[in-house]
Amino acid sequence: MINIKELSIGNWVKFPYGIDKIVDLPYVEGRGVCASFAASATLFPVSVKDLEPIEITPEILEKNGFYEDKDGVYSDDNSYLIPMYSNGFDAGTWETHIEPTEGIGDFSGTLKYVHQLQNALALCGIDKKFEL
């Protein structure tokens, strides 16, 4: 389950019918905060408790403009992600540093999920469109 405080419009998540991008986060009487997706011709709300995060993978990074250097570090023009497999970190986490050439500021931290990376980039003023 995803923490509601981490969700933003535009985040990619897993929901009971597949993977999609959130287009709205409405409050639905009797259901609480829900996420709406444009996976069909109409928008339909899905309870936040039914959402699952998508782990960051090398394939997702490469599909979204990151490239791997000889040291296994994934970079784009503004950021780099280092896969962490040991040293006390959870398997599958990424040590991340984002330093935009222009923008609000930088970000350093450990991320595990695509929506967290999307939010960190947005906080740094980087408008990066993700595709899965």
C-alpha cells in the first residue's frame, strides 16, 4: 500500500486493473481519498488502499532517458541514481542525487519507487514525463 501523503497527480502506480498514471485524487463520500485513472473512456475512482507502488528498475530508468555508465550509475542531464544492494540498504533501493541545471534546488536521498522519483524530480523543478 502507498502512503497517501506521497501521491501526486501524474504519479505512476499499480492498481487492481493494471498500471496507470493518476489523473485526479478526489475525495469520495464513504470511500475517502481515491485515485482516478484514465485507463478507460471514463474516469473511475480506486481507493488509495488498493494502490501499490512500482519499484524503480534499470529498464524503467532507461526507458525514461537515464543511461548507465561503466560504474553502474544511472544518469540523465540533472540527476544520478546508484543502485544499492547491500551496505545496510534495502535491496532494490537507489541512492539518488538530483541537481538541476536550473530549478528550485537539489535533492539527495534513498528512493525505491517510481512515484518517489517522480516527486523528487518535481520538487527540484524538473518536469520529466515518465512512461512505463
